[in-house]
Amino acid sequence: RKEVEQDPGPFNVPEGATVAFNCTYSNSASQSFFWYRQDCRKEPKLLMSVYSSGNEDGRFTAQLNRASQYISLLIRDSKLSDSATYLCVVNRNDYKLSFGAGTTVTVRA
Amino acid sequence: DTAVSQTPKYLVTQMGNDKSIKCEQNLGHDTMYWYKQDSKKFLKIMFSYNNKELIINETVPNRFSPKSPDKAHLNLHINSLELGDSAVYFCASSQVAGVGNEQFFGPGTRLTVL
């Protein structure tokens, strides 16, 4: 089983829509959780960290469910510029980040 | 100013050749990483150095050898290149090693082995 699994999508949504997707992780010792964003043929960039109580950053909301070992990302009022691949990233109690293969979101006009 | 830079951006070479990729960060970070992103888009950690000391050495062929001359540089040398080495290689850095630290990625080096 992969350490981090994501629905690859693609999620095709119209501008202004809400889109949400999950990621599951296998290691219950995982301590830190992140969403990174990767545009086509570009490097990954941190979108947001995910905290135990859930957190928002503008139109983006992240949730963590430790009991079921998943994290989620919700994007409200989608913009064309939100089109990207969203990488779920999990950090155990060591130096290594484990990346999911990404969920592709395409926002259409 | 580019925070994490890599050279070259593209590398096309023949099987069996030896090549190097260079990485530099000007963020003053202590920790640097090499990742490989294959055609299935998985980013996999290969190596990490903290203050010039190797702290992560994943199961990669020993044809891959990292070298950190100082904490701002982490280079990757690959011997006897194989077709399966074709991928995008990303360098990254973080302020310190450990849980919770944001990693900043370079633009990637797209390696194609013919």
C-alpha cells in the first residue's frame, strides 16, 4: 500500500464552483500534513499546512481526520487560476516528506 | 532573486554517460534535498543533507551520488545513465530538517536518457 494515496481526478469544474477531494495516509505515526500545489511542468509550492482542528486560507479549507487517516482540501468559488495538481504531503517523525501522486483540478470558464 | 536554482534545466544524453545536476539555494537554509518525479508524477525523496551531512539516503542505485560542498549547494552526479533514469529531478531546501518545515523547490531538471 502506498504511504499517501489520492484520487488522481481530473476534477473538471466551472468557475465559481466548489470542489473537494481527499487523501489517505497509511502511517498512523504521521505528524505533519500539507497541501502543495504543482502547476504543469513547474515545481511544487506549499499551498497550506493542515492543522488538527482544520484551517482556512481564503477560499481554501483543509481538514484532518486522524482516526480515519485522511486529509481533505476544499476550494470555494473556484478561479481559472486554481487549475493545477494538488499534492497531499505527509511527514512522519523524521525528515522525510511522503508525497501523493496528486489530484488534478481543471477550472473552466 | 531565485531562491532555489538548478542547472541545467534540460538534459538529454545517451545511455551509459555520466552527468551532473547542480543546485544552489540562497535562502540560508540548513537542509537540502533531491527528489525524483517520474512519469507517474510521484515525487520520491532520494537524498537529504543537513549542514553538509547526509541524513537521508533512500534506496537508490549507487550510480547516484550526492555531494554537498557547503550548505548552500547540493549536487547530484549520476554514473552510467539508464533509460529508467529519465525523470524530472527537483532540488529543495528547508530552514531546518524535521517535522513541519516548508520545503522550497527548485524549477527542476528534466533528464531524458536516450
